[in-house]
Amino acid sequence: MVMTLARETNDATDYDGAEREFRELLTIADEMDAPNHNVEVFGGNIVVSPWSRWTYAKPMESVLEQLRSHAPEGYSAREAPFKFIFPTSHGALGPDLYVVNLDMAQNDTPFAPGESLAMVGEFTSPSTRGNDLTVKLDIYGRTVPVYLLFDMKQRELTVYSDPSERGYLTHTTVQFGKHVQIPAPFDFELDTSAFTA
């Protein structure tokens, strides 16, 4: 579900144009009461979608356990609901799982800096798949070193890496049940067999 809400005057008036609109949407999104839903900002909209499905719990935990064993020093693999802000892309995203540098958790705002991320992971659902494959891929592909896209419809994992101003330069896709190499800063083979159980 995509929602476009009326904007009110707020602290974002110090900005111009698209930046001002983005800041206004951030304020509205932060104040929304949407239990059991992920409220994100991208593409000039506030996007409200349900959290992951219960059937994703076991494979998600398997991925998190593997990431915890191979995360760079000082980083933590998590699924706690936080929003990461990507100012140049005018996005505030809440990935399903992520690996983050907790030493950068210093600002007292509801939004964490996107540059604190070493990896993000999204588990597609019928309502999120389109955005996970397009808009989010574009936003993550400019700064986040690794993006794991678990396509629950196609039953496959795509590992994106080498971010650039044009998006990710490298990707590898495997069917669920196979191993796939996760590049630096992780450098290990991820076992996806939990997705076939």
C-alpha cells in the first residue's frame, strides 16, 4: 500500500525543493501510528507495508546466525525494526535484516545513518516484491556494500555487491537450497538450505 499524505509546516522549512519534501515526509512517517507495519519513505511517498510473514522466521534466523559468525569486527547482524536514512536518494528504509556498525549509533533521532550498514537483506512478499527489486535496489546500490534479495516468489537469492553511483555492479543468483559466496567484508559461503525445509 502506498500512501501520500497532506504535508504540514514543520522544521523541514529550512530546506528547498525535493529535500524539503523528503524531510516533511520523514516527519509524517515518524509520527504515524501503524502497528505491525513497516513505514518507509522512498520515491516521494510514504510506503506502509506489513512486516515479514511468520513462515520467514526460520530461514531468516538461519541467515542471521551465519551473518553473526562472519560479520566484520564491530558490526552486528540484526532484525530489529530501525529506519536507515539515505539522504542523497531521499529514502528512509527499514530492511528485514541488516548488518550494522553499532558504534555509529550516536544520534538521538528515529533514523539511523545508511552509511553505518555493511549489508541489508529483504525478503519479498506480494506487497513488497516490486519495490525490493527496483526502488530499494537502486537506493541500496549506491552505498550499501552487500544487498541480499530473498525472492520468495521465485525461490531464489540474489547477492548484489560493488555499489556505485549507477547502482550495484555485481550480482549472483542461486536457487534456494544452494550455497552462495557472500563477498567482502564478509567473505563466506551462505547456506540457503533453511529455505527449502
